[in-house]
Amino acid sequence: MRFQSLHFWHRYLGLTAALFVILLALTGLLVQHADQLELDQHYLANHLLNRIYGIEPDSVVSFATVNDWVSQCGETLYLEDRPVLGEYHDLQGAVETMTGIAVAVDHALLLLTPEGEVLDHLTTDNGLPERILGLANSADNSLVVRGLNTYWETDDELLHWAPYTGPHPVWAAPSKIPLDLHRNIQQHNLNQEISWERLVLDLHSGRLFGQYGVYLMDISAIAMLLLAMSGVWLWLQRRV
Amino acid sequence: MKQFFLLILFSTLPFSVYADSVYLQPEEFISQSFAGEPPSPSVMYLKGSLRTQIKSILGHNYSKIRIRYWMKGERSVWILEEIGKERPITTGIVVNGEGIERVKILIFRESRGWEVRHDFFTDQYTQAGLGSDHELDTQIDNITGATLSVRAVNKLTRMALLLHQHVADSRA
């Protein structure tokens, strides 16, 4: 009787746990090969998932240059609605120069092509005289940089720097971006929030469904342990 | 006992967070490379076939299109960056003639693989040149646990040699 009862529990426990075994095995395989599959570089654009994760759109900070808008949303920099390669913070200004579009970001100077490619990225480690806080065009249209202590001017190639002695420049200030551009940028940024790797890891651990999901995965792990033990026990009983 | 655990916790912190380790400021490296009298910097644009060749070395486009370098006679100095696993490794490279004179890890930002900063590793590049398919003509021994950093430094040395060759050709 006890043998039959254990057999009954083993069968139904197995059926219940099967779903979780499949889920854990599949997600485990994906996690194991996440690097080769580049799961961390591919993102899911899904409104429902954003709601589950509680992801709200980041605010957009924008500066207008002569021809373009330079904006930041989250850690992404945008020229118009095209993302610039890399992660950036603290957008502090953008102006057009003879060489490209100068952008003050992360207290460094970024020079962009009109297509949004990074022409140069200057920091205090590789050419900037000091951390920068703002940008302006001088009266003769050259670039003026506001440093922590000094105003600086430079040549077209940004190779040589000297203290700026001209009239007080008008520093680039944030402006209100057109609504459709604002929407496109926020949407693009939202679409970059959840990577496949994040989703697979959270499915594997159950965290996708919050603390209860974790408990569910704990229970399924215990169920699998019981299954293994009851399976071995049943097998031994048959041999006796 | 509590203090002991706190000590253990804080002693492991440097290994669990990212921190920029500056081993040598780039401008100091440039100055050292020219015995305190560096020339003015020059700029090179990565365009056309040069950009394609750099892409084939790195496996992706370089992070910027414009590169500055310092050159006097047959010696050139390059400050280049490449990501090992997640964050860029800033490397100073001196090329003299057709071979590498010195490699120095200047700023290391990764959470592991910092062993590449040691001279026993970087000294392997001395006299290395560019062979066929833009590979180094010298065997560089790997460091266990720092494979991605080693790979990044290998790529940067090949890139510096190619850039030097390009400058030398354009000056000839």
C-alpha cells in the first residue's frame, strides 16, 4: 500500500514538475551559451514586459545646434533620433563647429559627424585641459569650452588649447525638443531596456514574476529533489 | 567577530566593483617616450581601406574616427583603447621603424585581467612587427584568467603597427 502511494505521488509530482524542468532546462541552456548567442546585445521591445518590470521612460534632455538636435535619454546620446555608439551621462551642451558637432558629455568633449559617428572623444586623459561644464560658439564661430576654472578656446582640430580672452560667450542651454522627436527617442530608449539575457535569467530564477516567482522556482527545485529521491527509492524497491 | 567579517567584506570590495586604475597618465607616457620633449600631436582619420583594415583587426569599428599620435623621426606614439570584456583598456604603444619599442597599460578599467599591466607580459611585444594578414610576427603568451585583456592588447599593438605603417608610407 505504501509502495503504491509513493508511486502515485511520484507520478503526479513528476507531471507537475515537468513544466518547470522544461523551463529550467531550456533557459539554462540559453544562459550557458548567452555569450555565443549574444543575448546581452539583443533587446526586446515589448510594452507588456516594460510594465511587468515597471520600466518608465527616462526624461529627455536636448540641445539645439544650427542644424540638429542633440539629446540624451538614459545612458544613450542621440543626434536627432539616431543613437550615438557608446554610453554617456550628463549632457551639458552641444554646438556646431568647423570639424563636426561638439558635445559636452561626462565632463568630456565628444565630436560627432553629421551622421552621428564619433569623430573624437576627448577627456582630460587625452587632450582636454580640464573637465568641461559647457560649450559655446565665439563671435568668430570657433569653439569655446567652459572648464571648471577657465574658459578655453581651441583650433579646428582640437589639438591646441589656450585660455579664452574674448567677450563673454552665450553658453549652449537645454531647449524644448519637438514632440515627435521626443517620442521617438523615448520609444527607442525603452526598447533598449530589457535584453534577452535579462529575460532568460529572470525566467530561470523566477524573478520575472517577483518574489512569488522565486518561491515558485524554489518549490519546483524541491519537487525535483523529491522526485529524484522517490525515483531512486521506487527503483530500489522493485529490485528487492 | 563582527569586525573580522567587516574586514573580510571591505577587503574584497576592490575586486567586486569597477574602478579606474591609472598606472601612468597618457601625457606622462608621451613625455617619457620622447625624453621629456614630445612633438606636437598630429591627427589621422580612419577612412576608406584603413578603416576596413582596422575593423578586420578589432572585429568592429574603432570607437572613434580620428586618432591623434605623436611622431618624431621614425618613432611614433599611440594612445589607443579597446574593450577587454566590458570596459576600455587604455594602452600606450611606441613604434620605432617596423617594430614595437614599448607597450604600457596606462588605464585599466575592467574588473579582472589586470595582469596584462605587468612588464613580464608587455615586454613580450618588444621588437614585434606586423606579419601577413596584419598578425603579429611574434608569439605572445597568454595569461590564464586574463584572456580577453590579452586579446585586447594584441589587437591594439597590431593596430598601432598598421597605423604607423600608414603614416610612414604617406610620409615617404
